[in-house]
Amino acid sequence: MNHTDSFLSNPKSKRIYNRMLFTIVAPRYRIVTQLLSWGRDAVWKRHLVASLPDITTPNIIDIASGTGDIALACAKRFPNGNICALDLTSAMVASRQKNGTTGRVNFAIQDMCHLGIKSGTAEILTGGYALRNAPDLAQALIEVVRVLKPGGTAAFLDFSKPENRFVAAVEYIILAGWGCFIGLLMHGKPWVYWYIAKSLRQFPNHTELCQKCAQSGLIVERKQFFFFGIVSLLICRKHQN
């Protein structure tokens, strides 16, 4: 696992690596996200859901849904909504099903870069730690825009890469060290959560990400930072056609 960078540099190998990685972490994913975030993950996700527009019966797609935290929170906020929770890894979907599901959330195995969903379907699309894990970021954004209705909202929560190289280097060291410790503690494998720092190093910085969103057809309407800027929330809207 010393060649993580090479795995992440190619969409095909990153897809394979992600499936392998998240199959390992799936059984303890909910606990680990709380440990990695110092207990703040649930708070950030509540901010995301609270930032969504008020729609009576929305169609909602949650990409890279993992154990479905955001999708289930959306089900509570939008009791008449139709919610699809999609994830690349079958172990993640199975982990959520073991813990019980709600009939208003449909869980399925899908790649965010190739969504089997009709164009212009959703009023809302959400993603928690999604875009950074996309095998191909540009293709994932194309799919986000495709499945959204004109004027639809996309909300993304993820680790944020600073523009300043020194600050980015410090953040990398913090995330790598903390991730290795949690990986060793929870799985006996320090490299497991080193992946977060590795994937962030290859991810666009915050300004570049906003530019990529704009280039794909998403207007960035709101930015919010958490945890000293290490985590960000982007609220975007698809252009009206």
C-alpha cells in the first residue's frame, strides 16, 4: 500500500482501490467518522441538510452515501420526498441494511461517475466526502449536473484543500498522522485512513474546486468552513436552462 498515489492518479485504479478500501472500513465506518472528526461529523451533516431548499416532495440523490447518514437525515427533513442513496461499495450498502433502513430511502450500488438515473430527475443532490473520492472528478460533476433539474441544488461536504501550500502541507501532516493512528487503532492497518490525506493531496484546492463546479454548470451559492477550514460545505445550484 506504499503506492497509493499511483492508484489514485488513474480513474480505473482509483475505482478499484476505493472498492477495496471501503469494503475494509464499512463495518466500522460510522464509528470511525466520529473519531476522525472529533465527534463533529454528525454536526456538519446536519448543517448540510439544514442548508437544503424547502421543497414539499423533492427527488433527492445522495451520492457516495456510505452508511446513509445524509440520506436518512433528508428522509426526516423531507417526509414526502423520494430519496435514493447510492454508493460504489456493496459492503457499505450492506452495513446500512444491517442497521435497519427506512422505506422512504432506496439504497443501491452505483458509481457516481456513471449514474443509472434519468437526466433532469432530481431537485436535490447531496454528497458527503463524495467528490474527493470520485474516480474521475470531471465526469462525476458532469453526472451531477445531468441528473439535476434546472435550478436544482447540489450540496457537498468534504475535506478542503487550502490554497496556501504551507497551510496545505500542515493539513496533510495532521490528517496523515491522525488517520494512521485511527487506522492502526481500528483496523491494525495504519495506511487505511492515510488515504484521506493522500486523496486530498491530489484534489483541487477550494478555489479550483469552485471553478470546476462553475465550469460544469453549477453556480456556487454558499461556502461554509468547519474545523479550522479543514472541512467545507459547498451549496451549488444548476443553471436554469
